[in-house]
Amino acid sequence: MLDRPLRAVLARPVDAMARGLDRRWISPNGLTMSGLALGLAAAVAAGLQWWGAALALWLVSRVVDGLDGALARLRKADGRAGESEAGGFLDITADFVAYGATVVGVAVGATAGYNAPWWPFLLVLFAYYINGTAFLAFSSIAERTGRTIDDGRSLSFLGRIAEGTETIVVHSLWFILPFWAAPIAVGWAALVAVSAVQRMIAGFRALR
């Protein structure tokens, strides 16, 4: 829901940061893997109940993750090696790994430190699974049938209530308010599930 307006607001500063990172030894894929490593570190920190460190690592990981595509597009616009299908694949895969890992990390830390139940976090993972299946399946079939949605991302993305921005915010709230992690997870699972249903309906209609 917030991705498109936020991308418009952040376009110039992100492009400026990408130009600052445009060095021979820095690659878009390297940024993707760095963002993934930081995301996994955030998950480990959450599992150890180092909530402040987890929040810092998570936010930095998402900033780094947002710069890989910008750097790739910059280089492509300048006639150098830029965006590639492999890079787009790596980026979305890294995002899914980071998202899933942090859910598990928060679940471990919150259950150990605050006696939170496991099931809300299982609901979140289940909702992520359905949501990811819906938009990845749509993207694949849309590409094959010539019905792609081009909004600057590597995949045809069916935007709905729960998108990347909302995910970053909710995961950050877990790190800030770990004692409320389970109730937050219940609400978040419901929003992601609604988004999944919306994507299933929208995707089916778009491909008919």
C-alpha cells in the first residue's frame, strides 16, 4: 500500500546514494548479499534478545537492499553492466530469506524472553507463504502471456495492503516492542492474509 508513494519520495535520495556507491569493487549483487547477511544477523540478534542490535541491523539491511536495484539501473542508464534477470532473482530470493529468518528470530527471542506463544509467528509464516506464492505465480504467468506490470521492479508486482514498506515497519516494531510481539504478529498475519486473497483475486482477473 505504501510502496509506490514511498518510492516516489525516496527516488532522488536513493539515486544519490547509489551514485555515491558507484565504485568498481561494489556490485548490485554484492549489495544484495550484504543486505541478506545483515538481515540474517538481525534475526540471530533477535533470537538472542539483543533487540537494539537487531533493530539497527534490520534497518541497515533494508537500506542496503534498496540500493542494489538503484545501482543496477544507474549503470544500465550509463551504458555499463546494469540490471540483469539474475540480479532480480537474487534480490527477491534474498528478501524472502531475510523476512522469514527475522520472523523465526523474533519468535525465538519473544518466546524465550516474554513467554510468547509460537502460533502467531507460524500464522505469519503461513501468510507469507500464500502471499509469496500468489504474486510469484502471477509474475511468472504474466511474463509468459505478455501481461506484465512494469513499475520499475524486476517482477510483475501486484501491490496490495501488505507490501515491502509495511513489512519493514512491522518487523521493526517487533524489535522495538518485543513484549508485544505476539499480538503484533496476529494482526500482521491477518493483514498479510487479506493481501494474499486480494492478490489471488486480482491476479486471476488480470490473467483471464
